[in-house]
Amino acid sequence: MFGRLLTIAILVAAGYWYWSGPYQQQRNPDAAHKLEADLEKMRQCVRGMNYKVGATGIGEGNPEEICAEKFDLYYYEGEWRSNSDR
């Protein structure tokens, strides 16, 4: 009986920890995580556009401007920031 109670208590504690920590962080990221995610999106987009230009020789314009418009970002104080954070 005590073993079942202990198992249930451990499962409840693990569930509460997950819900209050990683799950909430995923659903409501703080500003630092948003900034890092925006920076990574810009890196991937610019890298992909540069690869496309290198492979085909055809460019659509400035990759940073196109990617910033695509993800609704702007450049401020050396960092890419989201227009939704204004």
C-alpha cells in the first residue's frame, strides 16, 4: 500500500514539475528565449537565401531585409527584435 502511495506521489510531483516548468516555458517564453529564437530564425533564413544565391546565381535582393520582413523583425542595437514586442 505504501509503495503505491509513494509511486502516485512521485508521479504527481513529476507532473507538477513538468507543468510548472518546461511546459509553461514552452507556452510563454520570456524575452531572452524569444530573442534567441528570433536570432536563430534569421540565421537559418539568411543562410538558406545565401545558399540559394550561391547555387543558382540568382538573388531576390538583400537576404536580411527579406528575412526580416518574412518574420516581422527589425534590427535594433545589434539584435533582431520582433515587431510584436514593441
